[in-house]
Amino acid sequence: MASNSLSGTGRLSRFILRRDRVRLPLWILGIVFFTFIIPSAFLDLYPSQEDRDIMAETMNNPAMVAMAGPADFENYTIGVMTAHQMLIFTAIVVGLMSILLVTRHTRADEEDGRIELVRSLPVGRLSNLHATIIVYVVTFILLALIIGLGLFALNIESMDLEGSLLYGAVLGATGIFFTGLTAVFAQASESSRGTIGLSITVLILAYLLRAIGDVSNEVLSWLSPLGLVTQTDVYSTNNWLPVIVLLGAAFVLVVLANYLNSVRDMGAGFIPAKPGRKYASTFLQSPIGLGVRLQRTAIISWAIGMFVMGASYGSVLGDLESFFAGSEELQNMLVAAEGYTLTEQFLPMLMMVMSILATVPAVMNINKLYGEEKKGRVEHVLSKAVSRSKLISSYLLISIVNGFVMLSLTGIGLWAAGTSVVEDGLDFGMVYGATMVYYPAVLVMISLAVVLIGWFPRRTSLIWLYVFYSFFVLYLGGLFQFSEWVGKLSPFGYIPQLPIEEMDWIGSIILVFVSAVLAVIGIIGYCRRDIHG
């Protein structure tokens, strides 16, 4: 045992960089690429300030503020537009990057026995945690500089050096904050699953708290790490205080993580695991019961988050009507469907965003099977009277049901809050139908994940690129004026925009059929390939 608790930190840092030599560049390049193309696209689409002012009127309503945050709508330049419509979503991606990578090198390595092996070498007790934190703090500082200097180098008039550096700094500070937060949860939880679950729960709650705060109470926004992102007012007043607050909070979290790591036992967590039953229930003795038990906490957390998110958006629909009612010019620009209220016309966009988000926990359910396989646990299950087809079908069923539940909770939450603030209320059938029409697209995403698990298990992460692609082309497709076929490359591109469009039953049935075929193909592949221990 090394006498110095930080001994070997440098060597472990280099080891982490070597392990992430592919992951880190891909994350950074992806974030930087989409950050740099947005301002240029805005400049082409909105060449005059008059065009930008019209867009500012479109975005200056409670629903859009809840989704993207506040902005200087009186001075809606290219810079302000870029920060308003992209900064919060980029910050969420940076937060996810931090959560997944920090968990990989802390609790996940400890859970798999790698930290014990490392600690048998002449390294300190805190070295691995310190190496992880150092690598990702430096990574996010580098990301901040690349984005800040790169945005300034675009040479767009309204994007000055200070604003560009602040844009990069707030993203870097967000990544550093979630590095500290995940490091703390890695000490609190006994598993990587718990660490990721707790961290993502905080990320979701931070977004929801920010949405509520940005619409109704600015104090709430300052209590949310993502709320601090929107309070920077990039390319307008350039408020650096939120960045300082984020970095200060991150420092406290890093100190706390180091203290917790120094006093706990290897493999233990500060959130105690409940003792299991002496005898397993009948439900737990089946593959589907085991799958549900392994993912119970994540399912419950996502369910609460989806319901609250739907309710958050629903709570601002009443203000949406009153806002547009006062602008005849804006009504003429946005009202494209006779006989439908402005609220009903905004529902398809909200439902599209929430349905893609509801896809995430459903895909996570089926990907859990390969996660268990990588840890060598599937072999123990298959050594019993359990066939491969039954095992993967059980996880598939969990994923299918979970997708249905997540979508339902989103629609119910939006209806429950919206009907209380919209004059004359909202029709439940209309809201629920506009939500569930996306279910066939969710099924296709789940089935594609099954195909990857069955035939290309080492490429299961590609499904997340496809989910992101779907969000990007459908949420920003109108902005970039993509051709229709670009959206049709995603199953979500075939969904009718209820309630302002007619229901396309044939298209939905085809999507369900495609998902069934893909699922069968994936199951066949899983039954034929080798199981990796």
C-alpha cells in the first residue's frame, strides 16, 4: 500500500486517457461540430434583423421559455438566438457525457473488481478518483476553450470574444459540476447502475426545476445547475456569476467525494442496500421478474420524471393562449390549421420531443441485457432452465411495456396540468392520442436495439446515435430546412402530427409490423451467437 494517498495519480490519468482514446474524441467532436454549424445555419436562414425579430416573437412564450430558457428577445441577434436555442440542450449532452464517463472509471471499475486490482499496485487510496477528476476537468476546460475560441473564429458580428468564451465556459463548468456530482454518487451507491440512475435523476430534475423557474420564479432557476446555464445571458449581458457558482459547487462536490472515498470500504456505498428476502418470490424466479427487479429503481425514477416533465409543459399552456391572443401578426404567421387552437397546434412539437425522450428508458431496458452479459451474469441465468429466446424476449417485453408507460405518463401529466390552466380545459382523448401515436416509432427503436444486441452486440451504443439523429432532424429540421426524406430516415418522421393532421393508421400499422420483424431478426441472432462472459 502506498503511503501517499495520491501516489500514482499521474500514471492512472494516462491510463484513463488511453482507455478513452476513442470515446473522448468522439464526444468532443460531436459536441463541437453541432455547436459550430448552428450559428452559420441561423445566419443563412435569418439574414436580416427583421427576420430574427419575428423568430424572437415566436420563441417569446411560456412554452418555449420552459423548453429552452429565457433570452434577450428585444435584441435577438444571431448570437443570442444561438445561445437561447442550443445552449441548454448542449449543456444536457455535456452533463450526460460527464455522468457516463466518470461512472465508467469509478463505480463501474470498482464493481467489476478493477479498482481492487489497481489498488494492489503501489498507488494511493484516492489516486483513481483523483485521476478521473483531473482527466475530465482538463477535458472540459479544453472543450470550453475549443468552443469559445471556435465560435469567435466564425467571425459573426454579434458573437464577440467575451460572449463566445462565456458560451464555452458555461458548458465546461456544467461538465465539471456533473463530474463532481457523479463522483459523489459513485461513493454513495453500491453499483454503477445506481450511480448513473441518481446522477441522471438530478439532471432531469435540474431541467424541470429550471423550466418552472424560468417561467414563473427566477429564484428556482438559480437553484438548478441547468438554470444557472440559462441565467448567463450569453451574447447579451454576459453574466459570469453562474459559471462561478457552478465551479464553486463542483469544488465542494469534489472535496466531498474525496472525503467519502477515504472513509468507506472497497465495494461499499453509503446508501445501504436493503437485505433481500430469504426466499425469492415466484415472480423473481422468472427472467422477466429478474429483469424488472434489476431495473426497478431506474424505471420508477424515469416514470416520475416523465410525468413531471409532462405536467411542467402542461402548466404553461394557459399562458401560451393569452400570449398569442395579443399578437395578430403572430397569429397570422403561426395559425396554419383552421379550427384548432394555438395550444393544439403546439402539441405536436411538444409530443415529438417528449416521445423521443420517453424512448430513452425503453431502450435502456433492452440494452440492460447486454450490460448483464458483459459482466458475466447472463451465463448464470442461461445455466438454468432458461432459453436464450425466453431471456431476450423477457427483456424485450419489459422494454415494450415501459415505453407504453412512459409515453402514457407524459401525456397524462401534460393533460392533468394543462386542463387546469387552459380555458375550457383540454380533451383527454385528444392529448392522449397525440402522445400515443408515437408509440409505433418507439417500438421500432426498441427493435433496432434488439437487432444490435442479437447480431452486433459490441455496437449497441449506435442506437443512441440514431435516437439523437431523430431528435436533431425533427426538432431542428424546420430550422435547417432539411428535405423531407431526411426526417423520413427516422421512424418518428412517419408519425402524423395529431391533432392537426389526420390519423395515418396504415403508416402506424406498417411501423408496428417493421418493429415485429426487426425484433424477430434480433432474437434469432441472439440465439445463434456466442455469449460473451
